Amino acid sequence: MTSLPFDAEAVRSLAVILADTGLTEIEIEGKEGRIRVVRAPAPVAAATVAVAPVAAAAVPVPVAAEPDDASHPGAVLSPMVGIAYLAPEPGAQPFVASGQAVTAGQTLLLIEAMKTFNQIKAPKDGVVTRILVTAGAPVEYGQPLMILE
């Protein structure tokens, strides 16, 4: 068994970066080896490290949806894991607001996944009755994002 040299401070710094950015995984590689830090995208995160254990860091908690929101006929579900953005850029007006009428194909929000901003479009015409996510919050696959009536 070989012992891998590692910098504990570098591992701690990577864990802080994960918590600050909302990322779930980060990896760096150099001549001496590779360090990979992963955390579960759950309300209480435990950091997992390939070379050494790291203490868990604070994680932003997404807005809790009601249990029946995912089965609501007008629910717009997340097609991917990522970070939700309600406006095209910081300080801009949101794509939609509660009570606003939308048409099929209209952009409702963006989900950033792997440094790509993916438009989430309205699946049908309707009125936005509830927005279930906050800007900058992590979202999971299948998580209800909005309710259209």
C-alpha cells in the first residue's frame, strides 16, 4: 500500500468552494496526484474525499415543495440536476412571475448544469400559480419547479 501525499488545507479549501458555489463535485490534478471532493446534494451534506475525510460544510437548502406538487397536473418538473436561475442575468427582471400568463414554449427559468445554461420552457399555455424554487438554489431531477394552471 502506497501513501499518497496530500495537502489537508487544499482539501479543506475545495470543500469550502463546494459549499460556496453549490457544486456537488470538484477535482484537481497535479504532478503529485489527484484530489477529488464530492458531496451529496442533500439538505445535510457529508463531504466525501478520495484521499482523506473532510468535515461537512454548510449547504444552501432549496425551498421545500409540498408533497403533492410533483403529481400536480400543471407541475413543471426539473429535467436535470443543476442550479436554478429565475432571470437571464443578475439584476434583470425574472422570466416569469406568479400570476403571469405564459404560452407553450416560453422560457420559465434556466438551470445551469456543467457550465451550460439550459432553458426550461413552459410545456403548455397557462398561468404561473406558484414558483417553487429560489434563484441560485440547487435542483434535483424530477423536482417540481413551478405550477401552471
